[in-house]
Amino acid sequence: MKPLFLAENFDLPAVALKKKLALLNWPFLALIALITLFGTAALYSVAGGTLEPWANRHVLRFCAGLALVFVIALTDLKWWMRAAYPLYLVALILLALVLLIGVDAGGARRWLGVGDASFQPSELMKIALVLALARYYQWLPPKRVSRPDFVLIPLLMIGLPVVLALDQPDLGTALLFMAIGGGLLFLAGVSWIYFIGAITAVIAILPHIWEKLHDYQQERVLTFFDPERDPLGSGYHILQSKIAIGSGGLTGKGYMQGTQTQLNFLPEKHTDFIFTMYAEEMGFVGAIILLTLYLLALMFIAYMALRCRSTFARLVAAGMGLCLFTYVFVNVAMVTGLLPVVGLPLPLVSYGGTSMLTMMVGFGFVLNAHINRKLPIRREELGPLW
């Protein structure tokens, strides 16, 4: 059997595999491997100086994700464009199934179980939403981008997964959908008047949104404004996080020497709050180095997106970049007390198989867009809207 990226039914252009590999952005791949190495070292420290149970699995998941990167990057871009709407529909159905037959954990229903394993359909939707919106704007003539009837369709494409995510409830993922979708609409050229209207509408319905929030979500918001109102309960995470980051100082306490981490004062230290642990041990300098690596990754993605000739490739690359930026920004802002705790991991650093694979798939699409940056896509090739 031929490999996926060589299969005839993928209608690959007549370009040798060797040439496609040469067109890959290898420095970008090296950069994401370096960030993953930082995460592996952090997980090794969190576990008290052992590869079990997190660091070794983190590496294995990265290797599996790297295989996905190559498969996705070397597959014909037009095949992914044709698959965009079906993937979105599948992801939407799976999100709806979560509410019916999903697995309950931690007071929320966000997973679908398959035997002993489980996965979050919301992770698939993050990729599918980018692909679907990119295909839509590849089809849509630029002069119609801001027409109300043509703005309504992408708003529905964004709104449906947002509503389903809120019902799980998963506020962090819903906000991520809105950030990615809104960002892509802006990059596609939608008039700024719509964004002002959307912000005004959100402000107007904030009281209604507050009433619909679950008790623990309301508590998170209140704790954000005043963490000391419940220092041993809902405010414990953020207070301990601030103490750990502050105690790290300029250069940190040293690798595997973080007291808040090693003495288990810091909850969720291997997932959502791993940046806190890292800042305590490596200090302000170490934190800036890690954030600089993320900034370089985003600059790579922006550079690759801007070089793409087709709207589809450009928006796919930009959408994956928006996903990475939102993850990093929200996670760091969350653990430093600038945003309420919403439970988004730090990409490639936090422990978590689903989030790791999602980001690697996203990087695969960025590299695919880069390889096919000169590939023209005519609107006639797409046929009707659907």
C-alpha cells in the first residue's frame, strides 16, 4: 500500500517527494522541536527527576504528531480544501454527540469514549473550523466579503460550535472558537463595523451571559477580580501561581529546585499551570526565553502565510497561527492573574495528548500551505458554495 501522501486518489501534483521535502520549512520544525524539549524538561522536573509518568509520554506523543505533520504537509492542498466542509460537519456532529453520550469528568461533559480511550471533539473542531472558513473565503469574491448575507454564513459556522462548547460546559474552548473565527473574518477583509457591532452586542448581553454561567464559572470570574476572597478554595490556584512566579525572581530557584512545585503547593503543575512551575525554576529570564521561542514560531507562521498566493492557503496558515497565539496568550495571562482560569494548556509544553496532536496537525497545515504557496486556486475549481 502506498503512503497516504503518495496515494493516487489524493491527486498530488507531479512533484517528486524529495522536492516536497526540500520545500518544507525545516527551521520551523526545529523550533517546535526545541519548544517541545523545553516542555519535556519541565515535565521531568515536575515528576521529581523521572521520565515517568509524563515526560516519556510527552516525547512519544510529539513523535506521533511529527508523523502527522509530514502526512498532512505532503498531501495535496486541494484535497484538504475539498475535505474542509465534510470535516467541519463531522466535527459538528461529534460535538453534538458529546452532549448526548459524552463522558462526564470534573463536572463537565467534554469527551467521547472509545473503549478505554477518550478524546475531545472540540480539538477536531478547532482545525475543521479554520479549514471551512478558509474554503468559504477562497470561494467568495472579495467584493462580497462584507455584504451582510455573506457575513451571516461564517458567523453561523462559528456560532454553532461556540453554542455546543458552552453547553458542555467549556468556556475556554468557546472563547477559542470565537477568537479564531473572529480573527479569520478580520484577515479575510470583513468590515470593522461588524466587529464594533459584535463587541457592543456582547457588552449589552453580559448580564444575560452571567446568569447562564455555571456556579463554578461565576466563581472563577469573581476570583479573578479578588483571589483572596477564597484563598483556600477557588482562589487557591491563582494565589499559589502568583507566589511561585514571584518567588522565581530574575534567574529562578534553579532546575528542579522550585519549592512551590516540588512541595506540591501548586495544583495542575504538569498541565495548565506548567508555565508557573517553569517561571519559578527558571525565573524571569527563562520565562522570556520560552516566550521568545513562541514569538519566533508565530513570526515563522506569519511569514509563511503572507507568501501564500491563494486565499485558502493563506487563511489556513494564519488560522493555525491564531490558534497557537490564543493558546499561549490565554494560558500565560491565566496563570499570571490577567485573565480568569479557563483551562487552556500551554502548547507543546503542557502534558496532554489531545492538545499536542491538535497543535501538530495545525503545524502540518501551516507547512502544507508553505509548500503550496505558489499554487493558484481558481474559483471555478470549487463549484457552488457547498
